[in-house]
Amino acid sequence: MSDAELHLALAAHRAGQLGVAEQHYRTFLEAHPRHGGVHHNLGLLMVQRGAPEEALAHLAMACQAEPDRGQNWFSYAKAMLAAGRGQEALPLLEQARARGISGPAFEAALQLAQSSPPAEELAATAARCERALAREPENPQLHFQLAGARAGLGRIDDAIASYRRAVQLNPEFAEAHFCLGSLLSENGAIAEGFAHYRLRAELVHGREVPPSAQELPHKIKHDREQREYLAQTQSAAGSFHLEQGDHVPGFAVNPRNGSEALLQQWQNSRPQLVVIDDFLTPPALEKLRRYCAGSTIWHRVYKAGYIGATPEDGLACPLMAQIAEEIQNVFHPILGAHPFRYLGAFKYDSELSTGTNIHADNSAVNVNFYIAPDEANLNPASGGLDVWDAAVTSEAQMRRINGDEPAARAFLENARLTRIPHRSNRAIIFKSDLVHKTSDCRFAEGYLNKRINVSLLFGDRSDPLR
């Protein structure tokens, strides 16, 4: 019965059914009162519900049960910060650092702990905003400030309500749409969060902005080719355009791929990955191709010859939210309770791109899939992903490898390489801490032949239940 309770808890937690998940976690703990992973997840759940003070006891138990796991200490510290107890978070962050936790997220938490106002000050800020709103109930900036204070206090539902009120009063409040989109999508409401990300993109990129003189040749080439494509399809006017990207009827992610055989392959593979063909249904694949071709969302520029798109730039159409949600459902045996974190799409120049460097990602599981047609790939034996059977063990190690190609090559000296060739509509699900890079690729020239991959991140790298 205990294993069943844990499975139900993880499924409900992933689905955002926090009350149901809490009940199953607590039932599981009745039989396993010192299970560090479940105490950790229950603590995270309480923070999500806006009750960080209640989370602290469970996260303390997780640290006692598994004191060598740095993520337990880091989660404990973040709950302290959410409770407005920044000074008490500092020694917990030191414990996390001693156990290998580092990187940008850690540094941000440390800076917040060192400079964060105490709960009393955040509460005072919230109270000032509430008093001011009694006089000016339709002031969107005051609602925005109140939302920030409430988020700092761990009152997530109240913060969301305040952000919603801010954008209701000022529908062109781009920063509030961004914060609301982020908070919603990180707490299980992917579709609603993406709607606000999309509004933010329309507000920020919908204005006429001249091209930067610093743009790299592959970005200039891409934008010229996209303008020519849009002129031929007559589907856009002005500098910003989002192609039609609504839900597709039925399924977007092929449900037949979520099989017991796939789970067994995942559990037994080394390096831990699975390759899935016919990943999207044909209507979803075709619509996503059109969306990526016609939408002027490619605002991230990388020196290695590729460009990227993010939700806040417009990669937040209903179809993309549908895909993210269905991935969680179809591949639940692999993803478990890992929540959706973020996604991005990357488009590579056929001549100028060298692809991504050797790196690992700061999440638990990657889902990476390709949408370019097979005939575009001039080297069918390559063009996809190189994955080594070597995983980073700390964020400090990850930073060294991600930022230093010679160090990465030395790290991989005795590692075994698995090369997954590019195929249209192929997905690769793999552990995020496995070292990987874009395979050598050679694609045909032409705007619609550019290599495009979409990458979704789920969970945290050091999650004890991953």
C-alpha cells in the first residue's frame, strides 16, 4: 500500500493537485516516518501552497534522514527565505555549499539571504501596499508591489491574485504579465502561465524596434530569410507576428509511446536515455513547424551560429502548452513528480552553426525533440545529439564543464559516447546531468531546412526522487 500511496502522491503533485498529493504523502509517512525524499517533497509542496513555515519541519527531517544530500539543505534554506527568515537561511546555505550545491541559483539565494528583509519588513511592505490600495484600489503598480511582497512571504496564491489584479487594471503591464506567467507555469498552471508569457511577448516585441548593429551574421541571415518567407505566405504585417498556434484536437504527443517497454528501457539504459520516434502526432508536428517558421520569436542569439526562442519571447502558444502538459501525462512513469520548469527552441544556421558545446543541464530530466524534415539532413548518420555515459555530480563541476571546453574533454577522456542521429519528429528523453552536445550536423540551405530542436526541462537536478 505504501508504494501505491507514493505513486499517487507523485502523480497528484505533478498534476498540481496539491491537496490530494499532501494526503498521500502523509499516509506514506505513517508507514515510513523517516523517508527523506518524501519529507523533502512534502516540504516543497507546503512552500508551493504558500505555507513555508509548515514546510520547515519536513525539510529539517529530510536533512536529518539524508544529511549528505545537498539539495535537502538548499530546499530547507529556500523555505526559510520564503518564510522571510533570511538570516536563518545563511547557515543552511553553507551546509548546501559544503555538499556540492553551487551555481547561479545558489548565488541568487545566498545574495537574497544576505540582503533580504526580514519577514517583518516584507509584512510591513505588504501592509503599506494594502493601506495604499484602500485609498487607490485601482492602482496597478501598488498591486504589483503587493504581489512581490506576498511572493517573498511565500504566499503564492495571494501573490498570483495580486499579479492578476495588476494586469486586469493595466493590460499592457508587461513586467506583471511576465511575473504572473512565471509564477503560474512554475506551479502547475502551464497553459494559463503561457498565455501571460505570450502577452508579454506581444507587448515587448510588438513595438517597432530597429535591428541591432551588433547582430551576428547568422541572425541577420535568418531574419532576412524569414521576411522573405512571410512575404511569400502573406501571413504577417509589421515587425512582430505570431503564427496560428492553437491546440490540436485530440492528442499532440503520440500516446502510444508511453509504454511499459519504454519504462523498462529507461530503467535499464546506460547512459540513461530513451529514443522515441513519431513523437508528435502529424497535426501537431505540422502546426508546430508552421509556428516556428512564421513567428518572429527568435530573439536569443548565440555566437556558435544558432538562435533561440523562449516562452516570454512568444514560444508560448496553446499548442506548446498542450505539448508540455501531455509530455507529463504520457511519460509519467519516467517524469514522476518532476514539474515542468522551462523550455526553449533552437534554430541552427545550415552553414555557420557549430551547435551547442559540451554541457549538462541544471534539471532532472530533459525532453529534446526535432522538427526539421528528414530530407534537410545531409548526413543521416549524425545531426542529432551526442551523449556520454558520464554525469556531473555537483553544480560546481557543471559550471567548470559548461564553461571550459578543454576541461570538458578531459572529463570525458574515458567516457563512452552514444550518438543519436537526427530524425524528423524524434525525441530523446535523458537525465539532465549527463554530459551532451549537438552532434556534427550538415543541413541543406533554405529557410525551411534549418535544424530546429525544442528542449523542455523537468524537475531539479538534485531532486532525491528523480
